[in-house]
Amino acid sequence: MEPMEFDQEDSVYTWMTGDHIESLAAQMSTKVPPGYDGRTSWFAYEEAIDDWVDFTTLEADKRGPALNNRLVGDAAVYKPLLDRDALKDAQNGVQYFKDMLRQHFVKGPDSVFLYRFFHLVKANRGAQDYLRWIGRFAVSRKRCRDAWMDTLAPPGDPATNQEFLAMAARENVNPRDPDVWARYCEARAMAFSETFPLNRNLLALIFLVNADLTEQQRERMTSALALRGILVRDYTFDNLREVFIELFCAPRSSLENPNLRAQSNGRSFCIIDHGELDHSYGYWVEDDDTGEEGFLPEFEDTFWVFDNDSHAWVSTPFQGRRLRRGHRKGKGKGRGKKGRTRFRPMQRKGRYGKGFEVAEESPPSWAETADDPTYFAGKKGKGKGKPREGANKWQLARQRSGCRKRTLDSEQREVQGRQGRERIPS
């Protein structure tokens, strides 16, 4: 199976090609919020806003106007729709900014939930490392549950909410008390979270199917769970994750090294071609573990993969490499394969395409050819032909000298004839 693709909100890009717009993370500071041009992922922008709010030193009433001022490109069209007074609200200014813009770049909550649900169901492990894939699956599960909670309709006004008024009358509390209203909203959200379509057991079964285990690995896992008294109906994501880490992710020397991820021996790549990319020489390779294609510099442990959605090169530093030639493990459909159009392979004889220039060799001198009995003018005066039988190097050198002498004599006679014609009076 093909490896699971990265989400846009999982990647941080160092430089955006095309219009040469710097990444959102590179533009943030304690007083400058992230910018948005309306073309990148809205979910990544929302997470960037939340991260900025956590560490900003800007006053609360100036955060909303600062976010509004950072809208550029296609997103700048919606600036007049935002209320300036609502943006200056110290409590809800940032939330108002996100709620007003979200409807112009993302579909409704139901569509977002279906998108998150499909991504969770199709999160196959492929050739990924177990520990990395488990973390990504856990993030997808959280995003799917959060998208489900967004489908909950707002409670409305406390004075007109009949359910809230009935609860206040039943418990004999004041309906105008803010704490009573907050307790009602919290209980309402908790009750709605229990209606999540994927219960704990079904989610664990989806996790087990997407793990792509072999028959031997599946037998080991079921035996380990059976010894603990855990049957199929008792499977949950937590106990499956614990068994996966114990059986497939723990290092060989668990007593000496308590870390889940053992010390890496580097990454293994299959060399597809070698050449040049943006004046940097290296190899076009395929990662044996993930199936991704990209550029690997010759003397730098950094793997560059081209992202088609954002038209950006994503760099991944690592330590240690193992290069090999031969058949690739993937089928040439991995992520980053379209970036090869920007790679200039080394020019070879009989290959199509334009490679980079290679210095030409200088022709041999007369002294070198005189000592080589296999060198003389072949057919049509090009290349090296078959030497004449019985001829040694001295005869060949004498033959070449005679050819040169006859050529000089003919040129001299032609010059003398031209001078003689000029002396004849007209």
C-alpha cells in the first residue's frame, strides 16, 4: 500500500515558491501575528493563531486588529466585513475573527467532520515506522472528535432556552446566574460527546486494520492480548497502543535503554539518478522506509521532498545515510515524484533530455598518435579505424609525414600559379 500522505497542518515550510511568500511560522513574533493569503490550509492557520495567542505579549484588545492587519492576497478582500469594535473585544475578539473568516474558506461543520472521518479511516500505515504512525493516528483521532464537537449547535439565549429553563426549575436554581448557565453548557457538551459515532471498540478495530500487520505479527499481538485476558470485544486504542509499542517498537536492549525509539542508524535510500538541483550536486533517491522521492545532497544529510499542493520544498534533516543502487521498493508513486522535473540529471550518451554540461576532452597530440599504431584516419576521416596489416608505428608516422608534405607542395604550387597569373599583362 502507498504511505499515508502528510496533511498540510503537519508540515512547516521554510520557503514558499511561486510568489515567494515566506511561511506563516517564519513571520510570527511576540507582537506580530501570523499572516494569511487565503490559499494555504485554513486549519493550519487556525493552529498558528492559537500558538501565537499562547506566547504573545500584545494587549488583549489589540490582538484582533493585529490579525486583521495581517490578511493579504485573496484574504484581504474580506477585511471590510469585519466589525472593528468586535475585533477590539478583549475576551472574544480573536474568536470573532476566526468565526467570521472560517465560513469563507471552509465548508460547514458537517463537511469538515466527514473530511476528518475519511482521513482517519484511510490512515494506513504502509511502510511507515510504527511509533511515528501511531502518533499520527492519535492526532487524526483527536481532530475527528473535535470536528464532531463542532457540529453541536450553539445553545442560544439563556432566557429563551426551554431546556435550560426546565433544568433550572427542576433543580430550583436561579436561571440568571452565570455559573448555572456555564454548568448547563458543560453538561450539554459532555452528553453530546457520548454520541460520537466511533465508540472505543470500533476505533480500536479501525486502528488494527490500518496497521497492515503480517500474519505472524497478528498472531503475536492476539496471543499477547489473550494472555492479559483482553478479548476482541474489549479492544481499545490504549491497550492496543501499549501492546504495539511493547512488541514492535521497543528496542532490542530494553533493560539498558528505556526509550521507545532506539538510536537510529540513519536512513536508507535507493539511488535513482545523480545530477544537479539549483546548483547543488547530489542524487535523486527514494526512501526505502516511506517510499518518498526527493533530492539528497552529496555531502549534507538533508532530504528534500517537493510538496505538490503548496509548491514548496520540505527539508528533513537526519543523521547517517545508507545508499544503494538497484530496484526500488516502491512503484514510483510516492510523495514528491513531481519534483523530479526540476532535477537536472548528468548527461549520458544515448539518453534523452538536457543534462548539465561536461568538460570535453582535448584531442591527442601528434607525438601521442605517432606512437599509437591503432590511430589513423578511418572512414570519412572520423574516428579510429582498423590499422593496415604489416604496418608498424614508424611506417605509419612516415606515411603521415608524406601526406603532410604532399599537402604543403600542392598549396605552394597553387600560390605560385596565382602569382604568375597576376604578372601576365592584360
